[in-house]
Amino acid sequence: MAGIVPIAAVATVVAGGVAVGLTTGIVRTIVVVVVLVIGTAGGFLWAARGGAEAMHRRVAGARAEWAQTRRDATWEPDGLADSRDLSLALPSGWRVEAARGRVHFDTDGVAVHAETWVLRAANGSRRAPRRREVVRTAARTGDARWWVPLGAAADSMFVVPRWAGEQAAPEPSWMPAARERVAQHDDLLAALTIGDDRVILLALDDPRPETMVARAKLVCDVAALIR
């Protein structure tokens, strides 16, 4: 990514020089300004796109390499996020453009699915795209739907599920134990959601497989508490 903006800058200077040579007067001024604006904007857009793809290659490559070392792991092509996962874990104001770097594996004999959500702001917002790692396992939740924040700055824009303010049912008997287990887990910014026969951790994207494994252990431990 570091080399993309300088390349764009050089291209902009060259284009500006050509414009100066081919035009005169007020036309020259207008053309030069237009070239500078387009070149600057294009450079930053190119950098943003290149940076996002570079991050994806890093995360997906690390997961794929890790999966190759495990007999219980299978790789899945990029695609659409599961609609039930979206209903349970998607933060308000966002949509999922794609689910990438998807892998299935076992944690202590329990099936786990992990992937990265590429988030785009909904409703015409200009918020920059975000990437979130999603780790899921099955659980017999019944009609229960609860969530637990992780980290010191659980902002609704980033991890809190959009239904978070709708909890009205009595708290299940297993929720205190679930919160205690979540408190033992170290994550900067994340949300654990429980419901729709699944437990999901939505957290900052991380290229380290050991982080994904620790998150998988968390969702499996919480799922085991639900009864």
C-alpha cells in the first residue's frame, strides 16, 4: 500500500505536465486543477482498495496455511454470509458485502465456523468499510436472544447487534456463567451474541490463527453452558 500513493503522485505530475504543454491561459489552469483533483482522489481510492485486498490476502493466507496443518479443517470459497448469522450478530447501520476467508474446524470435538465479514455502511453513510472476524458454533438456545460486550469501548457502530435494545425476556439461568466465561476472554472490541440456535463472536479481524482458535474456544465454552 505504501508504494501506491507515490505511484499515483508521479502519474498526476506527469499528467499535469502534459496538460501544461498542451493548453494555455484559463483553460490550462482549469485542466491542471482537474488533473490534480482526479489524481489525488484516485490515488487514495486506489490505496484504500489495495490496502483492503492486502489485508484480506494476509488474513486468508494465514487461515489457509493453518487449515492445511489440521485434518479437521476445511476451506470454503468466499460467498454470502448466512442470513441467520446476520440477523443475530450484524451491528446496526451496516451491511455485509461478502464473507471471506471461510474455514470450518473442530474445537474439542465441537464444529466451529469462522469467516471475515466485509462491512459496508448502510443507508448512504460515508463511514469507511470495516472488517470483522465472525466465529460461530451451534447451541440449543431456544427462544433466548442475549449478547455480552467485550472490551472497554463496545460502540454500537462497530460490534453491538442491532437488536440489543430489545431484550425483554427474563434472563436465562445460564447467563451469569456465560458472562463469567466471557470475562476470562481477552479481546479489544467484540460482542458475543446468543440466539437462533447459535453462539457468535463478532470481533476485530485478526490474521493470527491463534486468535481465531481462542475465540472458537470461547463460543464453544458458552454453548456448553446453555441448557
